[in-house]
Amino acid sequence: MSELPCPEPPARCRGRFTISTLLGVEEAGRPPCEAAGCEGTHLSGSTLCTRTFGYNTVDVVPAYEHYANSKGVGEARRGRPSLADLRSILKPDPGHLCVPVPELQRSDGLPSAEEGPGRVPAPEPVRFGWVKGVMIRCMLNIWGVILYLRLPWITAQAGIALTWLIILMSVTVTTITGLSISAISTNGKVKSGGTYFLISRSLGPELGGSIGLIFAFANAVAVAMHTVGFAETVRDLLQEHDSLMVDPTNDIRIIGVVTVTVLLGISLAGMEWEAKAQVLFFLVILVSFANYLVGTVIPATAEKQAKGFFGYRADIFAQNLVPSWRGPEGSFFSLFSIFFPSATGILAGANISGDLKDPAVAIPKGTLMAIFWTTMSYLVLSATIGACVVRDASGSLNDSVPVGSLGCEGLACSFGWNFTDCAQRQSCPYGLSNHYQSMSMVSGFGPLIMAGIFGATLSSALACLVSAPKVFQCLCKDQLYPLIGFFGKGYGKNNEPIRGYVLTYVIAVGFILIAELNAIAPIISNFFLCSYALINFSCFHASVTNSPGWRPSFRYYSKWAALFGAAISVVIMFLLTWWAALIALGIVVFLLGYVLYKKPDVNWGSSIQASSYNMALSYSVGLSEVDEHIKNYRPQCLVLTGPPNFRPALVDFVGTFTKNLSLMICGNVLIGPRKQKMPESRLTSDGHTRWLLKRKIKAFYTNVLAEDLRSGVQMLMQAAGLGKMRPNILALGYKRDWQVAAPQSVEDYVGILHDAFDFKYGVCLLRMKEGLNVSRAVQAHTDPGELAAEQQASTIFQSQQGKKTIDIYWIFDDGGLTLLIPYLLGRKKRWGKCKIRVFVGGQINRMDEERKAIVSLLSKFRLGFHEVHVLPDINQKPRPEHIKRFDDLVVPFRLNDGFKDEAAVSEMRHGCPWKISDEELHKHRAKSLRQVRLNEILLEHSQDAALIAITLPVGRKGGCPSSLYMAWLESLSRDLRPPVVLTRGNQENVLTFYCQ
């Protein structure tokens, strides 16, 4: 059907896929359609004739543009034809032979009218590859202040062996997290927003939001840590030259604030300048490393020996191999908490994902290479400095003594130095345990190490200063949390988050004022560990939920490794500082709970959604294996609402007693031609669902297309639900206009009730004095957005009922459904103060016995119904005026056949089966008068009730005309102020007093 008859095209059109209709541009003096020799067609979208696999068709071959959900700058949007285009009969339309197609790009490569010579092209944003954008950035962020100023000291405290264990433990966590990030970054097209974007778009806003906020804060604090390290080094230089500005602590604060202000200026200059600065820092650090390694093999001068450096010695390595704990921080996990931030820069590349040329390639490759090379540098530095420098040294040239002198203790004695005095008093200013600048002392040229410290600290601070705002900006734009949208605005060609830079600056300054590196580092450790635990757990969660959208192309990812990484991160958090771990996890739970509660209007394919689906599917299938039991009976309702916003009272009534208890499905029958109604069905379905959600009704919405209402309802009753989660009650509104409506519609209405009983459904029919259908007051929207935004109509079922009564008229035993629904309604808060009264029929001479019997039965049901009234006058004859009113009601529907035989009556009734014959009216006289009498009783006892529940009368199928049955319902429920619920179960028990 989608093939277009077309003569054999010229040779230039042959091939797999040739666009033979261009944008209305003549080719070789002929219109393009003419040049292709194809028959023009006017489709629902654009006019396009293509030649695919040797014949002309509107079908297209697979293309990237068909799956991209956004278009870049200057990129035209292309789409595949719709099903209507493919399936409709294509008729030639000469008026649309060569209509220009604005959605398609020109295939001749010429500029379009919009791209004329006078138009200045938009500036291209700066993009980086995996080396410059990820590996160098991550290495610089990992090589921070801890490397130069604390790793030698950690080696002295923990020994080389345990220092390697600390390094490898940290690297294990970061490597596993790197693998998880690599998997996330290869699970779809990556845009700006860094870690937050990667996780939120792959795993959903619940986990992404909490990780993004915590990670942005951790990076902001990391700016302070690295800046304090830089300021500490500068302070030491000033102290050496006796040039302190105020005092050691305040000098760190002053230098730190000035430094972070300069870094802010570099960041505001743009990513291009920031990247150039990072490359310069990287080169400086490499030179400083080379300088240090050269210094370890240069013979030590007397000055360096006095400070504890003696070159490579096996006995120094052996002594430094084991730990020597000192001071309040002298424990394994205290040192781990100080070192761990130096391994946390692995996400520096991922955090600028929007500035990478190909994030899916750059992030895995660059991140893992950075982890490998920095790990090697840490291990080498720890081993080399631990083999060259003793733990304690005085720095005094006067402590030189002959080898083997008496009274000399310690390893240095064998090298001709006596550091015994200061070692015993633990007052030595030099040595690995005391001098933070040991690397500078060992190196071949000390100022180069200082330059390396400056480069490492400033580059790490700069990377964190860039990462935090980028992540926070994306989080702000998504508006998952309140009061942060102000910081989402971007500026310039790279959409720089200037407001986020300023916020990060303020946070960093606040922590810089602490001015103590060993106090700031543990704070960061907990937040980074918490972030890594969440990242790894998120990946594991996405894997085990078997989400179809979780398809990372990174082949080295393992869900069990991710689970191990998450577990070990949490364990380490508690081993470091248990109270800080509880605070961090509490913040995560709060942020996660907030997003789950608020349910932001975003849909990125959450792993929690996938998990919910898996659980629902598993439990639904599991229910199929469970046999039904009366104790587990739940009223699962198929509610004939039509569009739910047309009958809000019916929706609220059923939603009240099914909420958090049982299934509720709002059914709508669309009557009319399928071709006409199908678009309406697609357009409004989501809107009706959102309307229910906004009204806080826990229900499903479904619709069917049918030729008439009855056949549509039959479809719903047979097909609605899933497994054991299928409706067992049909809830609908009372047909108020039955007297003036088309007779066939009344016939269908009563027929629906009979169909429900045929399908073993119970029936719940609601009548309200003011009616249920508010469609005249509600504008019917076809736009789902408008439908969801529609003002919600208020109903009686949404208001507090106070101390009224719920009156149950249990006239006939239907299995207990007439009792169960009011009981469930009375359990709800709005109806909880209502007193429930039960009315039953009885004889005047046996009132006490019958009342006791009903009270005993109700007590066995454990419903809490204690007030029972017996109606001895239920069988009395109604008042004459009410009888006359009923007779007048059925007059328009009588056949007036004069008690003729059945054949004559059938002939007279031909074409109008709703007519009531004289015999049928006479035969049902007693039942008709009972409905009239019951109405008198209802008016007498329940006019002030909050709700009346009464057993629904049942008419004989084929023996009670629809108009007579509707007259019964009318007579039974007329003139009543409260809502009336006419209920009839399927005559099977829904209540039991047995325990098995």
C-alpha cells in the first residue's frame, strides 16, 4: 500500500536509498518529482518520494535522526512516516507534487535561505577529547594537596605496607565507581550536567537528584580543602623567611580567600581558559615528579641528612614498612579518611560531560587511565620516600656523631646522626612523621616541588570549582528541589553557570575559614563515599531490575562489582566516622524521600520505575497461583465514568472505599467510527490519567471503541484487569433521563445490568439528587495538558461528614456486599464519625427475635455494626397518592394490550421491547408496590443520613421490561436528599465469620 508506481528512474537514482524529491529546487531545469519520474503524493506530514531497494515508496531506511529526541544547532529534524502514511491509500495530488519540505535538509549541500551570506553563524562551543578533557582533568584532580603534603606523613604513621593498603582500598572503591560511571556514560547520549545528568537520565530523578546535590556540595568543600593545602604551603614559606602577615592560622585564611577569588576569576573567563590553565598545571606536576625521583638517587648532603634523608637504604625501608602510630590521628581509619579525598577526583571528566566531543568514549577511557597512572604514582611515591627518609630528625648539623657512639638510639645512629633527644621527647621538627614538606627536602630542586604543590592544589581546586556549578546547574534546571532554580541560568556560548560559581565560591570560603586540612578532609571523605555508594548501588539496581533501557555498551561493567563497591563504601563510611555517616545517609534518605513524595513532572526512565514494574509483574503473576478466599475478598470496581472529569462524584465515591485497598478502573466507551475516535482515544487517555492523579484517586483509566454503549461495556467487563486483579463489581451512575431518553438507550442501560450479573459481577449503582454528570459545566478538552490543568470540581465525598449516619437497608441477602461497601466507607477519615445503622425487614410479632438474630450475625462478621432496626411495616400497602404516582409513571410505557395472548402481545411489542404489557404489570404488582413502600420508609427514617445503602432489586431477564425496571428504581430512590447506593452482590459470600 505504501509503494508508489513509478517508471524506472535514471541511473543516478539507483541504489539502496535515494531521495528523489528535493526541497522544491529544480534540477536540470525540471522539478525534482519530474526528474525522479515518480508520482507525487500528498501525505499527512511532508511530501517525500524516495527510492528504496529498487522501488519507490514513502517508507524510509533506518537513520540516526529518527531516534534522536533533540536537535543540535543548525541540525534539521527528520522523521519516519506515520502508520497512517504507510497504510492509507495514496492518491496522486497534482497540487502537491513538489511541495517544499522544511523538515528536511537540502541534499545538494547548498545553504538554505536562512543561512544566507549576511547571516553570522553561531559560535561553536569548545569541545575536548578524552586526554585533555577527561584523563588530564581527572589526574589533576586526583593529584591534589594530599599527594605532596600528607602522603609522606601517612607513610610514616601507617608504614609502607598499610599505606599501600590504604591506597589500594581507596582505588578499589574509585575503580569500581569508575566502571559504574563508564557504564552509565555508555547507556545513551550524554549531555551537560556531569555526574548528575548521567545518573538521573539513566537511573531516574530519585537517585540522580540526591547524588547530584551531595556531589556538588562535596566538590564545593573540596575547593576549600585544596585551597587550604595551597595556603598552608605558602604559609610555611613565609614562616621560613619570618614573614608571617598575622599568625599561622589567619595567614592560611587570608591566602586561601585570595587564592579562591583568583580561581573564580579564571573559571568565569570560560572553559577554554580553564583548560589551558589545567594543561600548564599538569606539565608543572610532571616536572616536579621527575625532580623528586631524581632527588632520591642524588647523594644526600649533610644538611639533608640532618633532616632525615639518607638515600635508598634497606634498613630504612624495613623500619618504615611497619606502622608507628602517633597523635590523635594515629589510627588506620583516621589516616584513610585523610587520604581518601586524594582518590576522589575520578569524576572530574564526567562532570563536564557537556564539554566533551564524545562523552561515551572519553569518560570510560580517560577516567580509567587516570586511575591507573595516579595509583602507580601514589604507590611509587610511598615506597620511595619510605625507603629514603627516617621518621624523626632534628635538622641540626650539630647532631652528627661517629657511627656506633654510645647513648645513641635509633636507625640514624648507624648513619652517623644522633636524633635520640628530640625523638624521645617527640619534638623533632623534621623526618617523615613531623615534616609535611619532606618531598621538597628530598627533591633535586626544592622550588620545583613547591611549584608542583601549587600546580596540584590549584588545579584540583580549579577542577572542583568548575565541576560543582556544572552539576548543580543541571540539577537546578530540572527543578527537583525548591528554591534552587535561580542558580540554573547559564551565560555565554558554553552556557556557563555563573551564579553557581558564585555559590560554590561562598561555600568554599566558609570552609577555608576552618584553616585546618586534617579537619576538612574527613568531611569530604564521607560525602564522596556516600556519592560513590549511591552511584554503584544505582547501577546494580538498574541491572537487577532488568530495565530494558539499561543497556550500557561498556563491557567491563559487572553488577556484582557495583554492589560490592556500594557495600564497601558504606562500611568504610561507618568505620571512619559513624555519626558523620549517619548524617550523610540521613540527608540522602531525606532527598530521596522528597523526590518520591513530590513526584516531579519528569520521566527519564527511572530504575525505580523498572523495579516497580518488576515487583508488580512478579506479584501479579504470583497472585495467579493463589486460590481465592472469602477473607481476602476485595471490591474491585470497574466504574463506568465515561471521561472521569464528567462524573467526579462517582469517581470520588468509588475511590474513597477502594483507596489503598483494591482495584479501581475508570472505563470509557467511545462510540463512533474507529477512524474518527481512535485519535481522540490517544489524545485524551494520558490526560484522563493525569486528572485522576491530580485528584489523588488511585485508579486506572481505560477506554474502548465500540458501535454502542452496551457492546463497549461488555468488552470492558471481559477484558479489564490482569490475572486475579480483575474487577468483580460494576459501578455506574443512575440514568436520570430514562423517561425522556431514547428507548433503546434505556434498553441498553438495563441490559448492561443483566450483562454484569451474567459475568458474575456485583453491581453498585449511585444516585444523587443533583445528578452525577457535570459534562455541561465542564469543557471537554482534547489537549491532555489542558485536561490535567482543569479546575477540580468538589463533591460531597470529599468533605467531612460529621456525626451523621450511614443507613444500610439490608432487605435481601446478596452475599454481604450491601454491608461491606458502607463498612469500608466508614473506615475512612471523612466518614469515620458517622454512625452506621442497619435496617432489616421483619414481622411485628417476632421483632425481638429477628433483631437478636441479625445482631448476632453482624457480630460474627466483626463489622462493628451494633445499631439494628427491624421494619415490621415493610409489607404494608403504600399510601394511595404514592401508588397513583407510580401508575402515572409507567403510563407512557404501557402497551395497553388488554390482556391479550402472548402471540398478540409479541406482535404489538415488535420493535419496542421496553413496553409493559398489562399482564406483566399485573404479575409484578406486588414487587412494584414494595419499591414504593420502601421509598416511604427511606423518607421517614433516612432523610438526614449522610448516605443510604440499599439492596438493588433484580428483574427477571426477559420477563421484566426495561421501562418497568427503571420505574422500580425511580420509585425506590426518588425525593431522597442523601446519596443513594443501590448494591447487589453476585449472590456469593463476600463476608465470613470463619477463621479458615
